[in-house]
Amino acid sequence: MRKGRRRFAAAFAVVVGVLVVAVAAGSVVSLTQGPRVSSVVVDPQAAAESSGSRVILTANQALGEVSHDQVEVTPAVPFTVDAAGREIGVRFTAPLDDDTEYRISVPGVRAVGGGPVSTLETDFRTPPATVFLLERTEGDDEIYRTGLDGADRETVFASPEIDDFRSAAGLIVASVRNSDGSASLIRMNDDGSAAEEFALPGDGTIRNLQLSERGGRIGYTYTDLPASSGEAPEREAQLFTASLRAPGDAPSAVAVAGEVPSVDTWQFVPDSSAVLLIDFTGELVIVEPGSDAEPGVLGSAVDIDAVARGTYTAIVERLEDGMVWIDLATGDEEPLVAPDPEPGLLGNVLPLPSATGETGGVDSVRQYTVLGEDGVPTAQQVTFVAADGTAREVVTIDMPDALLQTCLSPSARYVAATVAGDLASNPYDTMSLPMPAQVDTLVYDIDSGERVAALPGFGVSWCAAGP
């Protein structure tokens, strides 16, 4: 019995000794090496699709103070930093480029109690871009998904007459025309499954379909079908919004000062459910549907070109002042900086996601109509214009081809140009959103001007609205 107790005591002492040595060794390693990365949380696809994505680095011990200046992101992108305990969070304030390797490095990190410094690092790669487009054909119209190389095309939804569509957050919302001319609005997963119809205000037509991913809403302008031929519709171009996640719920009319106006053009403010609209009287208003907050009246305007992702900067055309940029948070505005010389007559302007307006302007991609010496249009040009007015041609579309729309990829790495070939012999159809019979989407790298894709159809999923 005594021998058994002695053997147990000896074995126990050995185990305790081993544990003490292991703990001591671990402590020595921690003291000599400094903090190390124990885990990383990152969603590369989300980071490439929208602003606000975060990368979280977790260390093996509580960290001392970490400042924004310590964090390095390569390639350089705008970001914010929050750090507490063992975690460092890096939030990207604009979408990242697709198919790109990124590195986050945090040098000079110490444990909360002091000790040696170390560098925390992680790498991740964003996936290649995939897009959705609408192609109208003599048979069924198709919404399809493809990479920029055009390979692995997959039809996700087909119907005899598809008017428009939007996609986000793994969902597609499609507007189709019924045999009586009325519209149906269908929500489905982005593989075409689980299709479900939205409740609509009545039997009528839908235009200006848009989607707010962060706000979880869709919006559209709705017009009743006339009760009889030649009769005016009871409701014309009224703006409605509805829950993206609850298509069976009744849609809500957007009211301004208690009245539901007819709306000429409108856009969701990115990363929110607020809307910026111009009514039939030409008044520019920002309103939060369903809120008791007073609408913000921003004067009169002719058109809304865009609201930048990641900012609250809008590009708006005034009747007398021309194109201006507006800070929607403050109402401050300044004229858009013009390049010298200008390539032609200014058309659409798209502000870049990272634009801030701090220098009285924003980096943008602009569409110009180029005139010959006789004043007759000869081409349309897509031009990158920096905030200081420095300009660089991206691509020129020569007549008789026509540039119908330009849209930016989420990070503004690419611009998509919707082009109708030989417009004079390319007649428009009779849909609510009429388009020429032959339309292609050409995708260009903004920095190099290189064409990276030529895809049949229009309405590429980067666009906030249809052409």
C-alpha cells in the first residue's frame, strides 16, 4: 500500500513538473516573441461588393493601444480602425477591387502589459467579379449571370417580357410585363429559386426600379392602367417602397409634406433607405420614407445623376447652374469642376465611391457628346475627371453606335458602357423600359482604358437603375 502511494506521489510530481515547465516555456515564448495572430475573420466577396466590410484580427493575448496610423493596407484603400482587448478591426469605407490580393499589416504591436513588439499580418484575395445582365430576345427574355470573361453563363430567370431587374444581397427583383400590359414584380434567390410576387398598389406599370441593400427596401414609380382608352391614369409616377424581405406586405407610397407627389426621377441614398427625388414641379427633396423627420428641400433641379457609394455626395443638374455636387448631410453645394478643355457636351456624371468633395469637387467618370467642327455629334466619350479637373479618356464610342448608359463597378475599378450598335437601323421595342433590339455591355478598366468584357444585354447589376 505504501509503495503504491509512493509511486502515485512520484508520478504526480512528474506531471506537475512537466506542466510547470510547459507553462514557463510558453511564458518565455510570449515574452520573447510578442503578440501573434490566432485567428482572422474576413468575407472577401462582401468586401468587393459593398462598403463597410470588416476584417477582424484576433491576437493570442490582450493588446496595448493600437492607432489608425499603425495599420497598413496594401494596395492602399480608405479604412477605419477599432481595437479592444485581443481584437483589431479594420473597416473598409469603400468596396475593394475584385480579383486582388490584399495585405493588412500592423507593426509595433505590444501586449497590454508591455514586452517585445511584433507585427500582426494577414492576407486575403477578393474573388473575380460576377455580374447579372438582362438580354431581350425573340424568344424568352433572360436574366443571366456570368464572369467578366463571359464564360459559364447561367440563365437564372426567363420570361416572355422582362422589363427591368435589380440584384443585391443574394436576391434578384424582376419586373415583367403581363399580357394586359400591367406589371408583376417578382423576388427570387440569385439562382432563380424561391420566386415570390410582390404585392403592388394596383394594376399598372412600373418604372425606375431600384433597390436599397442596407435599407432592405425596393422602390419604383407606379402608374395605374387607364380605365379606358384616352383616359388619364388615376395615379401617375407615384413613388412606392416595399420590404425586400416581405414581398407580401403592402407597398408604401412616399409622401412629401403629407402629399404623395408624382416623381420624375429618384434614387436611394446608398447605405440607407432615404430617397432623393425630383417631383413633377422640379423640386429636389431628400426624404426618409416612414419617418416623422421633415423632408429636406434642396431647391429645384433637372436631373439626379448619381449618389456616391460610401459618401452622401450627390451629383445633380440645376437648370441655371448646371452640374453641382451636393453634400446631402449639410446641404452644401459647389459647381462641378470642369476639365480644360472639355471633350464636348457634358452628359451623365458618376462620382467615385471614395469621393469626399473636400476640394470642391469629386473624382468622377463622365459621359460627353463629342462635336465635329460643324457642331454635329461625331462620337460619345467616357472620361475620368479628377477632383482638380485633370481628365483622361477611357473610351470613345463613334457614331452611328450610341452610348445609352454608363455604370461603375462597386469599387470603380471598371466602367460598364451600354452600347447600341448602328442606332439608325436598330429599332426600339415597346416595353415600359424601351431598348434597341441589339444592345451590348462593354466593360473597361478605368485606369488603363483596356476593354475587359463584351457581354450581350443591358442593365448590368452594378447599375443603380435601368438605362
